Amino acid sequence: MSEERLGVAAAYALFERGQEQMGLVIAGQQEVMAQALVTMLCGGHALIEGAPGIAKTLTVKTLARFLGLEFRRISATPDMMPADILGTSIFSASAGGGVGGFRFHKGPVFTQFLLTDEINRMPPRTQAALLEAMEERQVTADGERHRLDDLFTVFATQNPVEFEGTYPLPEAQLDRFLLKIRMEYPALEEERVVLERHHAPEAMAGAENRIEAVPVELLWAARREVQGVRVEAAIFDYLLAVVRRTRAWPTIALGASPRASLALLMTAKAFAAREQREFVIPDDVKLAALPVLRHRLVLRPEAEIEGLDTDRVVRDVLAATEVPK
């Protein structure tokens, strides 16, 4: 029986409509929005890093509104406990006067789309509890498992320059994020658009209300299409060559894991669908490499002293890896 060809119409439509609808609220940041949509198409989670005040939170809220998903937000603090995000068991007396019992009251993690602001302000124990929920899509309380929604997605933000009172995510936990999205300052014309929109606040509010949410069936169809994007043997070899080269690169102390290989594969397939292609080419792997690998590599101390960062090293690895013809 011949293999069913799904095409990439739904995935491409999600990108096109997403850029258009989110653009009603977010000025510029096209690549950030594209990578956020890639995260959703791959069923992963994303860490967004950027300076304060560049619309990280607004971007995530706008994405959730566009996708029509149930949305909750957590503002992380150093005194936050796992129960604050997962939920807790509370004793309830019986209405009939009999023996009562404990009932589990679900926390904010029981949603479809969770925004965690300043995740590196959470203490390690709470970070670990959230990241376990991300990995397993379930919460265990008092020996009982509680399933999270099939669309459960976490977008976390962090400030790259403020370290006082923070708890940096360990490498093993960073590896749980499909992408690390870097959000830069807007270009001059984009920042001017921001000023003009906020000069007329009623227009800004109207833009948010004009966002048309897509049916959830479109997201599921787009995910199936991305899964079906073709990958030739030469692309598998190229992708593995990039990942494995990071493990022997002289300025890297800890290279990319096999989970990184899987993330790079899925993300490259999503980038192919973005270009309306049903097959992956080397350029898709190159586009995916930075957001997939930048948070998974640990540089040697001497490399950091020289001013290198993981983005520069990933670009060097790509330049040194032979591209299939």
C-alpha cells in the first residue's frame, strides 16, 4: 500500500495566518514569531531570552490568543514552592457529617498554554517540578497521577543580564526546552510603530480584539503534516555530523545530546513546512541549529574568557561541516 501524502498546507497556513494575526499586536519580531510557531508545531516548549521591555510576555500572550488555547501565567519568585504551580491536596469535610478526605486542587500548570515569567527566579526544587511536568505531561500528587492536556505547552522567559536573586537552569533542565529563542531590540521603524500604536491606546486594544483564533483542528493537522515531512539519508547524515561535531569541538566542554538530534530533526522539518516544502534541505537544518543548540552547549572557561558565545560556536561548527550536494 502506498504511503499517504499529507502535504504541508495546514502547516503553511498556520505560519501565514500566525504572522499576519500576531503582527496586528507585535511590531516586527518576525523570526521570533516564526520560532514560537515552530515550537507549537513540534509539540515542544520554548525559553525566550531578552532584555526587559521588549514584549516577550506580550508575544507569548498574543500567540496563545491566536491559537485559541486556554492560557495561564506564572510570575516566578524566589519563595515559590512546587505546590504553587502543580497544586496541592486540601482536606475537605464531608457534607453529610461523615468522614472527610483530601481533595487535589489543581494548580496553574493544568492548562493548555502556560507562560512562566522569569523562570530563573524560581528556586531549583520548583524549577524541577515544572520541568518534570513539561517532560512527562503529568503531575503526581500523593501517589496519584494527573494527566495534563495533550496540548500543554510552556513558554518561559528570562532576563539575560540580571543575575541577583536568580537560580540559573542546569544543563539537564535546559535540554528539556525544544528551542531557546533570542529576542533582540526592534529595528528603528518597528520601534516607531510601537510608539504610534501606544500613542492611540484604543487602537492597540482594538488590534488585540481583532485577532482571529484558528480552530484547534488546524494545529493538530499542521502537527501531523510536519511529522510527515520527508528527510533523505544525506540530510540525516548532515544533521548527525553537526550534532556529533559539537561533542569534539575544542571550545565546547559539553556537546549536544541525542535529544538535541531529535529536536534538530523536528525543528528542521517545521522550517521546511514554513517554506511550503514537503522535504528537508540543508538550509532548514542550518536555520534550526541556533535556536535548538545554543542552550544545550557548555563552553570551556577559556572560550568564555575570549568572549565567545554559543551562537558564534554553532556558526563555526556549521561552517566546518560539509554540506551534502
